[in-house]
Amino acid sequence: MSELPPDLLRLRTIVTYLRYELGRAERALTVAEERQAAATLRRPLPDPPAWVIELGIGEGRPPVSVHAGDCWDRGKRWRPLSAEEARRALSEGVKACIHCRPDTALGVID
């Protein structure tokens, strides 16, 4: 850095200017950090699985019903299924959801 002036007036001016610039830099940093945090929160959600099976409570967690992946009534305990696994579960007697009708969509006839 260059030599600082020896007189009090110019030194105070430099300190005032540097405080002002530091404040600007800190505000710009805060804005950039907030922008980055907002961008992180805006990450798109992953696509839901095509088919899911709702699982029961208890030992072995027996299957309860088959749902389309975006069904609003699929419950909290579920795991994703492939279309073939969903067809197999339906043909083995697992109930089809009455709202999203996976049996109709998969072409499974009772």
C-alpha cells in the first residue's frame, strides 16, 4: 500500500472512506449469501416414482395397497415399485387405491 499522509485530517478522511467501502462490501456479501441460500431452497423436487406400495404397521410391514406415485392418498409408509412389481402385487391380492386406480392404469383385471 502507498504511504499514508501524516496529517490528522487526511487520515480521518481515509478511515471514513474505508469504513464506507467496508460497509458496502459487507452489504454486497450479505445479498450474495441470501441469493445463494434462496437458490439452494428453490432446487426442484425429484419426480415421484410411477408406482408405490403402501405398507402396513407391524412385523414384516405387510403391503396394504398399490398407488400411482403422485396419489394424494398413499399414506406415510411406502416404497417405490416398478410397473411389473405393481402388476404382480395387484395380481397377488394387494388392494388397488380407489382414488388413483392403478389397476386400471396398469391393465390389471380382477
